[in-house]
Amino acid sequence: MSLRWLCPTAGDLRSRLGQTAGAMLGRGGRWLQRAGGVASAPLQPAPQGAQLRFDGDVLRLKSGWELARGLLVFRLCGLPGLVRRAPALLSVSRWLLGRRLWGSLLRASFYGQFVAGQTPPEVGVTVQHLRALGLRPLLAVPIEEDVGQDKEGEGWYEGNRGAMLGCVGLSAQGGPQPMMQLKVTALMSARLCRTVSLRLGEPGGPSELSLDRVMAVMGGEEANFSGLSPAENRHLQASLLRLDTVTQRAVEAGVRVLVDAEYTYVNPALTLVTLALMGRWNRTQPWVWNTYQCYLQDCLARLGADVALAERRGFCFGVKLVRGAYLEQERQLAREGGYPDPLHPTWEATNHSYQRCLDLLLELGARDGQRCQLIVASHNESSVSHAVRRMEELGIAKDGGAVCFGQLLGMCDHVSLALGQAGYAIYKSIPYGAVEEVLPYLVRRAQENQSVLQGIRKERDLLRRELCRRLLRRP
């Protein structure tokens, strides 16, 4: 790797350092130590009303090693062919290098960039580092299931329940207003989620699989839905009890649960069980939050209907607002299934959808921030800036709980750090677990988020600029 790759002014660096980048790395990373550390003085929080700047100055808070690792990882993530072939490359490299060396290299690169760690102490170190930078953790156990990956019996799902309860405990130690993410398909068969979703679309389905009946099963009643087989009813009952148990433990620990959305063919079932959890636990504040994907054409209508339902039923409402991660897969499924594409036709239409949903939720949060709360889960600078501007216009406090922001660990740090230093509540979504367990999850997310990975050029350039500034010892 040449210095010209790291910095456009490589000639200045050569005259000053007199060695290649490889030689410098071979001396134990002393060049990174000279370029490392955080800023000599912390950045001052931006005053209320100040324009947030996403120009990368906050990257002075990063160490030199973090800058170099991020630059390398983003360079590789920007290669679509590499991302597409990632599963095969990971398998071959593990065979060639051996498990130990393979794991060490990944920990020094992709795993270290995007994952909090494997053990509770490792996760704790990452959490403390984030908190020192003004960021909050949003822990996630990277477990999920898709149709065709069904597990035999309840053992796998029960094991996942234990993992989710462990995540509750770790999240409770993460600082103020802790949150965690939860995937329903870790605790309930994806095949059953699809079956329930299909039943909800049939005549009479919504009345039989009603919110009240699902809530009753969560409370201990027997599941006996005529549209499901005896085995499906038994699994549904066990799954709903698992979800309710995890939620109860989270509420007792003061941890808010953000339920992820997934593919459109399971989302109706996910929304049903999430609203049932809201009905049971969101009486005084929103402990359970649902995720809304704004690239879906019906997102605003469904969001409005669910807000109205929460108002009628008298429970609080929490929302994680995203654009959506399954774009290529959803379009392929629509083509193969012969049904209309459920997504907005253009990126601009998706942005418009996101802003309309965002404005609706911000106005609700301004009206009653105790009963309606929102996490703006976006890497889009325009969406973040719009939310900040509207929060100020509506009088919503930066970290009062009604509105917060969220981004992935290791991505969009120039935005996350700017928000954190300005006093906004900003969470970093961070998976944790063993390398072998987490990497398949990361590969899937990378393949599903090709548009995000290909849009990291600005962040990559900002990292390179900050690294060059330190190597050249510029002020």
C-alpha cells in the first residue's frame, strides 16, 4: 500500500518520513502513534441554533489507528465485486490462513470496524469508548432466520431468548436511556411469520388474528387460531411468550426495545406482534418501538394507521424510521412473484417519503414527547439536517427523549460525532458476538446495503484528509 493511496500529497510525506507505508507499519505502527490519539482539546459543543457541520473536523477525536483502519475498510467496501463475492472469499481465506490468523486479520479490519466485540468485557470497552465521544450504544444480537432456514423444535429459539435476555443486561449498563434491537425471526419461525402475514391478508384474517387475541396469548391464554395448524399454534404460543418475556425483562431494566422490520412477506406479522407488545407494555412510555421502511410505497399510510390505533387504544408509540435495506431483494421477489413492486420507483421518491414520515413524527413528538418518540435512523446528511432544523423550530429538546438519532457502528462517524458533540442523543447500532457468528450477518447487511456502501466516498475522503493532516503535522 503506497502513501499516495493514503494522501494526495505523498511527496511531502516521503521527504519527511523517508520510508514506505509498509516499512512504517513494520515498525510496530509508530507512525500511527504519531498520528494517533484524540484531539489535544475536546471539541466544544455547538450552541443551540448553531448550524451542524459535517465537514469532518470531529474526526480529530479519532485515533490514528481508527482512521487508518476505516480508510482501508471503506476502500474495500467500495468495491461492489468484492462485496458480492465476500462469502466465498471469506471461506477460502479461512481455509488458506487457518482459523487463528484469519480471525486476527478480521478483528484488525472489518470485525473491528463494525462489531463491538465478543465477550461482555470487550463490549464494555467499546461502549465506554463511545460514551467518551458523546455516543450511545444500541446493542444488537445478530441472529435472524429467513424462510427456508427453519430450525427443528423450539431449542434454537429458546437459546436465542437467552441471548436476547443477555443483551438486555448489557444494554442496561450502556448509559442513559438505553436501547436494544430485536429481530422477531430470532424468536419465531420466519415461515410462521409468512403464514401469519398471508392469513392477515385473507378475508376474516385480521379479525381472527386480532390485536386483542395476540395480546391475550402473550398473557398466557392458549393459541387456537383456526387458520393455523396445531403445530403452528403451539409454535406461535411459545414464540409470543418468548417475545413477551424479553420485553418484560427489558422494561424492568429500563431498556427500550426496537423491533426491526424485515422482508415485506413477513412484515405484517412482525407489525402485529410488535403492536401487541406495545399494547401490553407501552402504557406510560414507549418501551417497544416498531420500524418503518420508507422505501415502501405504503409506509406513510401504514404509519398513520398505526399512530391512530395507538391513540385509540391509549398506548404510547415509538418509531425507528429507516429508508430500508432489502431493496434489490424486494424487487427481485416482486419480479419472480409477478406482483407490483412495493418500493418507490426512485431514490428521490424514497427521500420524499422519508421526509413526510419524519415531519409527521416530529410534530407528534413536539405535541407529546412522552407518548410519541422517534429515532431518526439515517446516514443521509440531508435527513439529519432537516430533523435538527425541525426540532429547533418545534422546540424539541436535543436529548429530552422525544427524538434521537441512530447510525451503524463504524459508518457515518463524521455525522454521529458532530451530533454527539452538539449535545444530541445519538446511538450507534452495534452487533456483538464471535467472529464466525457475526460475519455472515455483516456480509448480508453489506450486500443489502450496496447503495450505502457505495456512498461512503465522502467519509473515506474525510478520513484520508484527517490522517494526512496528522502525518504532515498541520494545525
